[in-house]
Amino acid sequence: MTQQTHDLDLTACEREPIHIPGSIQPHGILLAIRLSDRTIAYASANTAEIFGFDPADALGRPFDEVMPALSAEFAAQLDDPPAAGNARFVRTIQVHTAQQERFFETAVSRSGDCAILELEEPPQGGISSIDALYPTLRRFVEQLQGASTIETLCHLAAQDIRRMTGFDRVLIYQFDEQWNGTVIAEDRNEVLPSYLDLRFPASDIPAQARELYRRNRLRIIPDADYTPVPIQSRDPAPLDLSDSVLRSVSPVHLEYMRNMGTLASMSISILRDGQLWGLISCHNKEPKRVSLQVRNACDFLTQIFSLQLEARENTTLAENRVRLGAVQTRLLAHMAAEERFIAGLVNHPDDLMMLSGAQGAAVLTQDHCWCLGEAPTMDQVRALFDWLSDNHQEDVFATDHLAAIYPAAEAFADKASGLLSISISKVHSSYVLWFRPEVVQTVKWGGNPQKPVQEEAGSLRLHPRRSFETWKETVRSRSLAWDRSEIEAVKELRNAIVGIVLRRAEELASLSEELRRSNKELEAFSYSVSHDLRAPFRHIVGYSELLKKEASDLSEKGRRYVDTIIESAYTAGTLVDNLLRFSQMGRTALKPRTVDVAGLVGEIRHKLSAEHADRRIQWVVGDLLPVNADPVLIRLVFENLLDNAVKYTRTREKARIEIGSSRKNGETVYFVRDNGVGFDMKYIDKLFGVFQRLHRMEEFEGTGIGLANVRRIVERHGGRAWAEGALDRGATFSVALPDHDEGAA
């Protein structure tokens, strides 16, 4: 059965199965021998022309029976065929054909269960011996050692490949990240035009073609006008020719060559770490064949070139690493010398920007933003920070075309077309950003890259572009690209910063534990002292009152002395009681249950009304919702809040005290509002502290512990307490308690 050449569906050329074309180029013949039984599984149709028998008659028959001489030549190769992904040049052999004895250069590759044997007659008049090629290879190696730059290396490679092959033009392409190819070196005669510095779009070499270039390093097309030779087989499965040297190529590519004005081409892949780095592409205006030995020599030369290229790039990378390492060391020293590591960065902007070769930088946390050098405005940086936090939380992020993914960057392209950022903390979003300005470039394309193919009127068939005239494009909103050493340098800085942050966090955790232990000791001491002092103060009060009754002959001055003793001892005893209560709060376990807050407030209000019966107090009590809490401690909260409200409205002719509650967002909020003397909000941070008083003792009595008790009780329940007020305009105290008690401690 003859395999049919695939219909040309150029609308789907990206999906074209070019590895199974079903045909070969006509300058050689192909046989596929099934390794399991050594029968001929596939044969190119031109076998008949060379060997004088119909391939269809040979299919399925033993190889050594049909072609005993050739089978003997390949016996060793069939016993040990190459692995998939490799083609092996065997040697030049002499074969008796239908007409005469002829010489063939031979290669073997693997395809599934078959070994593919390919035979080519050496081109007439071409260089075909290693002796003739050796001087060129030796000179190339010697010159490589003296080449100091990648540009020089590429130029040498182009020169020597053309010297060995005799092509009109040899180009060195380098691919970029988008797989566009730029000609970085060229050697040519005047037959074909120069393509030096031209860029060719990625669509010129589709993904599946790039994969074949990676897998099969060398490909030659001696004549773009060739007629494909079909492969015959009784097996309906097409033969995979990924590793074949004669594989027929896509008609689209042949048309592309003709449009370019080249009828012969050869390409050799340049690989780095197994990945396609670029191509050495050879063109000839007229058809041209190159012997298999010369092609193998070119492949060998290219592999040496690739190794030298890698060595040069690694040397450049190492030099940059050393240079940036010195900058990084200085930054680390700056950070170590500061109490906060961020100060070590923002106080030394030159070193920070030098680390990545940036012209601007910014350091951001949730609360602060520092802009350094040529950076966007603070508002623009903050908006960028929000976008990064939402979209790019990776450790390191780099782009030389920020506006393409963040359109708002167009507004500050002159400062930040390029962005390199590191995320320091994902919990508390914080970043260090580096900026590079726009660099307007003119790119010379080999034809308009926007129209890689053109559609014919009324036809679904597409053709490759026909023009390779230089097409200039002005590229804007792009910066110089961040290179590998710069990205590595900021990544190492990030690791150092994270290390510092973690170490500081561990130190804070240690201090926190020490503080907690000290607080417990202080709490125990306060409990012990206040507990032991309660009885003596009560005794002083009691005995002083007894003394006052018994000593009827005391003078008026003596009675005032005794009254002062009683009053002072009473105040001291109250202070001790409050201190004891405060210290007990950290020792007593909570016993939460549903508290009837309305009833509780009613009892407190009734008691206070009785104690201050001589005053005019208007109580405005709203809906007070029940809450799940420790009833004893919650009573203390409302006792303190209501007692304060009564006390600080003392100067009002008519006091107004309002109490209410609301429930939202999983918590119940209670407030106590009064029209008393109020307070200045600039002292709000002191309001809930221990022994903090905003009014003189002579004006309003008290120990300064009440509100500290309120906050401590509320926080033990997992809630919060706050206040608002204004001098002489009253105050509002609020407490929020969670609807559930999971947060209680």
C-alpha cells in the first residue's frame, strides 16, 4: 500500500504531523527493517529504480533473502540498532545495483520496532573525506580558544560552516523567549542578500518543527522543487521519520524557501542543556547537495561551538555573580546595622538599585511605601502593589513589558516599563520592587511579522508570506530585559531578608515568652500582696472608727486627723481590692453561660440610683441583647462603665446616660453614652491602661484600674473595647463580645 502524502491543510499548519510525511526526498532511498523478524516493513518507491525490483514484492519478506549483500553490510547495525532520538552514520559502502556497482553513504536510525536504513549517493565533486575536512575543524578549534565574545564565536562558526559546505549564505539564529529568531552572525557571498540583524517571527518555525530541530540536529533540503518519493508498506500505520535524514518536509516550508529565493538549505541545531538555543541555517540560490560526511563534520563543529558558547555564557554569568555578590554583601551589612532591616535598604538606594541594574526601586509594606530613584509616584506604586498582591505572589516576578499585563503601567512607562519584584512575606503582603525605564527600539523583521501567512481570495488554503523585505517595527513600553544573574541576585537578597525576618520573629517569640512568664510572676505577686494587705487596711479603718467613738475628749484637730486616717485607709483598701480583682482575672478560668444583660444592667442601675438619689439622672435604656459570657466578670464590666458614667456626669444639672446594644458580624456590641465631662481623644491610648487617670484626683475620685479591668475582661472573652469622646461633650464607651466563646482565653 502506498502512503498518501497528507493533504495540505495550511489553516492547521501548527498541527501538521510533519514527523510522518509518508515520503522522503528523492536523493536517497529508505528501507525499514522490522527488528523482530528482520523482514522489510517499509520501502521507498525509488528502490525499484536503484535495485530493479518492485518494493511491493519485497514487503514482508526477509531482508537477507531480498537483498543479501545489503543485509550483510547492515547485519551489525541491526543487531545493535541506535536508540530512538539518534541517527548513526555507518560508512560509505559499495552496492551492486540493477545497473552497476555504486557507492552509497549510509545512516541508521530507529523508529518503533523498525530500524531505518537510509542510503545516499555522494554528491559529485564534493568534499567527502575526513582528511579534507580535518584542517578546517582544527583551525576552528584553535580560533575558538582565542574568541573572547559570543559574537566572535558565532562569526567563526558561520565562516567555517560555509567554508566546508560552500553554501551562498550561512546564518546564526538565536531564539528569544517568544521563539522569535534573530540573525546574530552571517557569512555569505553576493548571491543572496544579507539577513544580518533581521528578526524572524516564531510562526516561521511552528512548535512541532522546533521539537524536530531539537531531536534531529541536522536537516538538509538539496532542492526545494523536489518531488517527494512515497514510502510503501503493508502496515497501515505511518512510519515515524523523526530521526530520518531523508525525511520529506512540509510543502509550506518548501514554498517558504522558494519565496525566500533559496532552492537548497541545511540547518544544524544549537542546543544548550538539551534545549534549542538557535540554529545554523545555510542557504543556496541553486539546488545543492552536501555529502553525509560533510554534514556530520558540520554537526561535530556545531557541538564544539555549543560547548564553547555555553562556557562563554557561564563565564559572563560568573563575572556578573561576583560583581552583584559584592553589592549584596554591602546591603546585608547595611541591614544588619539597622534595627529594622528595611532601613538598611531604603537608606542605601544606590546599592539597592545597583543589585539589579535598575534606575528606580520601591519598598512596600501594608503600612508604608518608600520610593527611591526614578520610580513611579507613590500612588502608582501602591496601585501596582495591590495588583501584585492579587495576581503575582510568587517569590520572584520579572517582566520587561509591564504594560502588556498591567495596562495602567502605560502611564509611567518612562520609569517602569520593566519590573523585577520579590515578595518578602505572603502573610503581611510586602515587596521590594525594581524599575527600568522604557527603551524605544527599532526591530528589523525579515518581512511583516503580523502576516506570517496570507489567505488566497475564495480559498481556505494559506501560503507563507512572500516578502522578506526588511520591515521595521518601533517597539515601545519595553525595557532592557532582566538577565539571569540579576534575577538570581534579587532572589538571594530575598532569601537573606526572609532569614532576617524569621530570626527577628524567633527573637520576638522568645521575648514574648519571657514577658508572659514575667507577667505571670508579677500577677502572682500582685495577688499575694493585695490579698495580704486587705485585712490590715480594714483593721485600720475599723480601729480608727472605734478610736473616734471611744476618745470623746479628742480635739477638733484630733478628730480631723482620725477622719483623714479613716479616709486614706479606706481609699488604700479600695485600691487593694481593685488590684486583687485585676490580678484574679488572669488566674480565674472563665465560666461562660447565657447572661441576661438587661436584667444585670437593671440591678446595677437600681443600686446606683439609690446611692445617688440626690442627683437628677435620666436613664435611657435600649434593647440589651443577651450574651454568652462569664456572668461575674461581665457584671464587673457594666458596673465600671455605669459607675464611670454616673461619676463623670456629676457636674451636670441633669445627667443623661444611654445604654444600648446591637448585633452584627458575629459579635454583640454594647455601648454606654453619657453627657459628662468627656475626654480629649489624644489621650485615647492611655484610657484603658492601669493607673491611668485623665482627671485630677481632687475632681473625680478613683483608683485608675476600672477601665483596665473592663478591657482585660473583654479581651479574655475574645472581644474588644474602645471609647470616643470630646472634652466637656460627653463620652461613649463600647464593648464587643463574640457571639460564640471560641476566642475566649
